Amino acid sequence: MYRTTVRKIASNYNTLRVPKRTLSNDASAGISSTNSAKFNSALLACSTFQEDEKLGMRNMIGQYDIAIVGGGMVGIAFACALSSMPLTKQLKVAIIDSNPALGRRDCIEKTDLPDPRVSTVTPATISFFKDVGAWDYVQQNRHAFFDKMQVWDYTGLGYTRYNARDVGKEILGCVVENKVLHASLLSCLQKSDFHKTIYPSRLTSMALQSHSKEVESKLPGAKLCDHGSFVKLDLSNGDSLFAKLVVGADGAKSYVRELAGLKTTGWNYSQNAIICTVEHNVENQCAWQRFLPTGPIALLPIGDRFSNIVWTMSPKESSERKTMNEDDFVKAVNHALDYGYGPHPQSSSVSNYGDRLSWLIADMTSSSKECFEVPPKVVKIASERMVFPLSLLHSNDYASNRVVLIGDAAHTVHPLAGQGVNLGFGDATVLSKVISDGISIGSDIGEISLLRKFEAERKPANIMMMALLDGFQKAYTVDFGPLNVLRAAAFHAAQFITPLKKNIISYATGEQKWPLFS
Amino acid sequence: MASKSLKLCRALCNNTQHGRNIFLALSASRASQRIQRRLFSNDPQPDLVDPPSTSPSEKPQSHDTRRNEGGAGRRPFSSSLNDVELAKFSAIAETWWDPVGPFKPLHAMNPTRVSFIRSALCRHFRKDPSSAKPFEGLRIVDVGCGGGILSEPLARMGATVVGIDAVEKNTKIARLHAELDPVTSSIEYCCTTAEKLVEEQRKFDAVIALEVIEHVADPAEFCKSLAALTDTNGATVISTINRSMRSYATAIVAAEYLLHWLPRGTHQWSSFLTPEELVLILQRASISVQEIAGFVYNPLTGRWALSDDLSVNFIAFGTKNMNSQ
């Protein structure tokens, strides 16, 4: 079936080509090879690029430079990144996602209760949003900057307070609801005059066409080779399209990854995370993270006296906590964030260490003198409690011929530090830059050697972050005397050794690529 | 990279002889037809994929039986495609275009060469470097195009590209590969030599011969041909290998004998040109070199970068002097 459609296209193409040829023979000079490219795009533009009206158009075979599978935060961010650079904004992009939110321009009511699905965006991500012009939208909606963070554990042996001032910054990060991030990117994409087509459908199959096979099967009709450097994507609603490059941004259960045959490494932690929105009596302006024997609990401010909770525990516990009544759950949360499981770390120990280790901590950061604080009390649950299992998954390769993975499709991390989506935005930025560089030197954007440059830049960074988060996870789920002491020592080291502290902050905020060694 | 160039070199020598004989043997009527075609070929060639059956040179000419081998017929094989042959070429095309195959060094080096050409030509022709197709409207000839590794990026950047190679296989492969992408399918590949194009009086805004000059028998003559192809105020870009101790150690001992990047005997050290010599022979061909840059290989990243170090690989960009013809 495919071959016949191709042939049909090719013959159309040929008939349309004839008048063009005569035209350009008449024309004197200056217009030429690019004509055929322009012509192609014009042909396609009239069939597929009237965005909104033609969303549901069936059985038209569009030809694109890039097909983004998955219109989530990372997929849309990648499209925005492409639309913001001079060399890539002329690309024709298709976005494939069955999520109806992509089609409509829905407004987010500021008075809505905060959604429990939030992300902590780092300053690096914020500057990306500013670059593509999506940050204004976020600022018009609910978001909460925080400039302080406190990390401690249940043994009461130590704590660390991080302050943005330690590294001369205003903020450590910003907590934003995922729907706000998504809507901001989407509105930014809708405002641009970027050539994008949204296919409200799901991917069902993907045919990677190898050159040699194409050539063999298509002889002697040489024109049919036109699609040899394309991937054909079939969608669940019967649409098909061709793309030079397929970008898999379809999440942890990536179908693109499966179809491309990219293998993964990973494991499930036998742990679940409960997430929900809670309300305080006072404004929360700090990010809190406490390591409990069952797993970490994080309390992140999202503004308007609301906070978000990410609480990791065993699956059995999580099902109990999900079903228990609200008052009991509030009690359990307060217990976990305060005296539960162990005493508060002693602030007085600070000065003792300070005297003894003055040679090491001569240049103390301001936060080193800060005392331990107790997080604000939770008074009410403001959303449903959602439970999801934790897992770690990493694709062994991010790229194969004409296919590349970004975001959770390439790497799914522990939500410990809210870094998952930041890694995804990092991927989107780097991939768009690699493609821009490729275009500047006239490369074929689906060429594996180009995609490998993206992989070489992102893979080590992603693996490092995953290993750190996994290490944290493992270090804190063991309740074992000597290890507890080591953990305490690590807290103290991070609290009092200034260069280390600065380093941790710059790494966690995405300012610096590598922990410790840079 | 070099094996093609070596073949090219041999073919070039043979073909030059051939070509001259043919030229002498041409009858007057043939010559008049040539003029007609020349007018055509000075026009842009937007669609060179289909056999130009309308071109006068393709009309039957009983008196010129050797037209095909002489390369005078611009598309001597397009009508005689057969499946088995093409399948064979497509198999070789895979190696030309296999980034980890025998042409790996060339693929690794190509982005660096292209970025030099991009910046030099953008500056010279006052094109917008932030454009995706800065070379729109420029006619460029890629002399010694091989499988089209340089021609395709140039075409994607908007140029009207003619790729010539004396090895017929190479141009066939190049055409086959260029067909895969509608943007590159407009490249005109010819199995011919620079000298022949000069005879046809074709002119280009930019003439590019990368890694070719070290394989030609007479570099000075070759440069004169390149200059003759360059339009007034046009640009010429040449890259080659320096004749230095380092180039002997790297391009011959390391690349051919230790790393086996290139077949042994690919390069003759004594036929390399130093940058000074190249500048001189280009000067004599009325091309003044404006810019020279070196390529250095970083063995850790496996990437090439531009540098001031001209001791091994280097690339020169020159412009044709205004006063010369």
C-alpha cells in the first residue's frame, strides 16, 4: 500500500515538476536548485499547514523535516527551541500527540487549586524558558521561587541548609505546576510563525527506510527514491507522514524507543511515591527534604500558602496512606516532617565543629550559620493523593538512524530532586543546537553522526545525575549504624565546607555540568 | 578520501589526453552545436535528475562515436541504467556514505571544511550567515566530488552545485545518493574534468577542489583551470596537505601504515604542496589567496578543528583578481 501511495506522490510530483522546469529554463539566473526545495515545501504547505482547520485531515501524506512524537513538556519545549533559532525556524515540524490539550488554547485559572503534578525548575531551565519566550506566561500564573533549601535526616545527626546567596544567586529554583509549564510552551509555540502541524493521534508504526533497500526496490523509477531518506510514520487515525528525523519525546514508556529497537537498562525500586497538594497557615518559602527510613519526603512551596508533597515509601505503606482519611494523612505528614522517626538535628553542634574545623571553614557561607528550622505545619490536603511507582530507566543509545530520544524516553529518573524534567529540557536545548549546527554546515538532519553529537553531549551528564540520585536513594534506604554516621558526616561536610556547598548548589541548579570536578 | 583522488588523478591524466584528441577531432558542425549548448549550460540547471533529452548535445551525432567516453555528452549513462548495475553501485554508495566505513576520515573532516567554506563565502559574497540557505543564488563547482560528500551540504545550503569527478563510478554513486533527498537531487554530477569544463567555457561563482591538488600531475595547470572556471570576482577554495615533517609522520606513516585510515601508497609526500607554493601557483593563475587555515585532529574527541597550524592539512580561500580574464 505504501509503495503505491509513494508512487502516486511521485507521479504527482513529476507532473507538477514539468511546468516548473520550463519556468526556470526561461528565467535567466539566480533561481535554481533551491527552487525544487521551495517547490516541495509549497506543495506540502498547501496540503498540511493550515494548522487549526486541518487538524483532522485524513489520508494526506505530509512531508516534514522533523516529527516530534509526544507533545508533552519536553516535546513542546524542543519545538519551541527550534522555533527560536534562526537556522532551525524554517524547519517543518509535525507534532504527534493524542492529548486534546494541544489543539485548544485553554486558559489556566489562577484560582484553581494547584495540581499535584509539579516540577522544580532550575535556573538553567528558567533561562531556557526566557530564551524561547515562554517565561512570561509562567510568571502570569502560579509559581513559587525558593531561595533556601534544608535537607536533613531522621537520625538527627546532621542537616544542611542551602541558600542561593552562597553562590551569589537570587534563587535556587522555582516550583511550577506541569500544566503551567506545558501551557506556557504551547502558547509560545502557537504565537510563533513556525511551520508546525499537530496530528491529534497516536503513532502505530514507523518504517525506517534504509538507502540500499529503497534503491533496490524502486528501480528503475528513480524518482521514487525521493523518500529514501525519510521515515514513514503511520498513525492510529489512518494518517501517514514522512519525516527526515523522528524525535521520541513520548515519555518513559516510549513507543518510538520500542519501534526503533533501542535497548534500555533500568530497574524498579520497590517503592512508590505519593504526591499531593497541601495547605499551610503561613507562606512556605523554602524547599524541604527529609530522609526517612522508608524514603525521602519533600515539601516544595508552590505559592498561595500551598505546598507540594512528594513522599516515597513502600508500596504497602503507600496504599494505606492513600486510602486513610485526610486528617490522619495530615497528621502523618506533619509527623514525618517534624519529630517522627527521630529527633531534630542539634543546631548547637554547629559551633563545636566551627571551632575545631576553623581551618577548613574559614570562609563560611552565610547559610552555614543558619540554624535548623522546622518546616511549616500542614493544615489541610488540597488535592487528591496520587501514587506512582518509582523506577529508573536509561536507554543504552539515544539515537539510531533518523531517530533520536529526548526526555523521559531516554532517561527516567528518581523524582528525588525534581530533576527529571530539567534533564529533559537540557536534552531539548542541546538537540536543537546540534540540529542548528548541522544545518549551518549543510548536514542531513537525520544523519546518525549528527545525532551522535547530541548523545555524546547529553548521555554522560544524564548518567551522572541518575547515578547520584540512585546513590542517594540507596544510601538513605539503609538503616545501618556506620552508614548513618557517614551520612551525618556528609551533611556536615555539605553544611560547612564552602567550596563543596557552592559546588553542590551550582550542579543542582544546572549552572554547571559536572559535580565536584569542575 | 585519497583513493578516490588517486583514481581521479590517473583518470585525469588519461582523460586529459583523450579530451584533447577529441577536441581536435571535432568537426565544425559539432562545434556550432557546442556553442548552443554552452549557452544552455550557463543557465542555471534546476533539475538535473532527469536526462536532459532536450539538450542539443544529446542529439544523435553519427560522426562523433566517442562522445560518451570523452565526457562531452553530459549524461552518457542516464539512459542505460540497469537494475543489476545500479544495485551494485548502491552497495558501494553505502560505503561512500557510511560514516564509519572507508571514507570515515573524510566524513570526520567534512564539517570543519564546510564551516570554513561557509564563513569564507558568506563574507566574500556578503551573504547572511544566520540564514539556513546562505548560498542561494551561488553557482558552485565541486571539483573531485567523489560520492558527493561536499556537494550535498553545499546544495542544502542553497547553492546550485555541479559536482565533477573523473571517475564515472563516483558520479553515479553521488547521483544515486543525492536522489534520496529532494533538496540534493538538483545537484548536477558530471563525469568530466576541470579542463573539459574550461573548454566548455563554464563559469562559477565559487570553484572548490578539496583534497585533489596533491594528486594531479601538474598542480600549476590545474590551478589555471580552476581559475578559468572562476567567474570574475568569484572565489576559489583549495584544500590539501602540506609537505612537512609532520605531514609525513601523520598523513603517511600514521594514516596509511599505522591506523590504516587510507590505503598504502595513497599519498606521495613529494607531491604535496606547501602553503607558500600553493599561494604562488594560485597567484600565477591570477587568484589571490585571502585566507588560509589549518585543520588539526583531536584524537580524544575524534573531531577536526580549524587552527593556525598549517603543518599538515590546510585550506586556502582565494579570489579571482578583477583585472584578469
